[in-house]
Amino acid sequence: MNKNTKKMLENIEKWRKKRGLTQKQIAEAIGIEEPSVSRLISGVNNINLRRLQEIADLFNISVIKLLSDPEDIERNSEITELLKNMDQETYKAWLQVGNVMNNKK
């Protein structure tokens, strides 16, 4: 199992617990058998995009949140808020810094 798949499965389990749902409740909501949910969450079976969207909808979140590292999402939100509060000149300067840093990779 690759790193991204592992992170996605961890996120699904985290959101399941955060929403207080059992695997049985997920199964009923997306129309599959409970053992199938267990196999999906454990990585035994692959999750197709349709199932992933159904799970995200059930959790009332975007698929991106299931696929992303929560720390990256939080960091990006913080950066977005900082950028919103900058004056135009400072914003342009930080964009230039970002471009220089990206070009050095």
C-alpha cells in the first residue's frame, strides 16, 4: 500500500470517528454490506472514486479532505488568511519569494 492510500484510509477512519459513525452506519448509508466497509477502510479492497465521493458526502466534507494530509490543509488555510489581510505590495513581494523558492527545487 502506498503512502497516499494509507493517508486516505487513516483520514476516512479519523472522520468516521469524528462524526461518531459505526462501520455499519456507513455501510447502510452508501448501500454496501458492513464487511465491505471494513475491507475498504483496512485497504483490503480498493475504493473507487464513486465510493470515495459517497463517503465524503456522508461526512459532509470534500474528497480533497479525505485525500490530503490534515496538517497541509490547516497550513494552507492559515496562509490563505494571511494573504487576504495583506496589502497589494506585500502580497506581490511574497508571491515573488514563493516563485523564487519553487524555482530552486
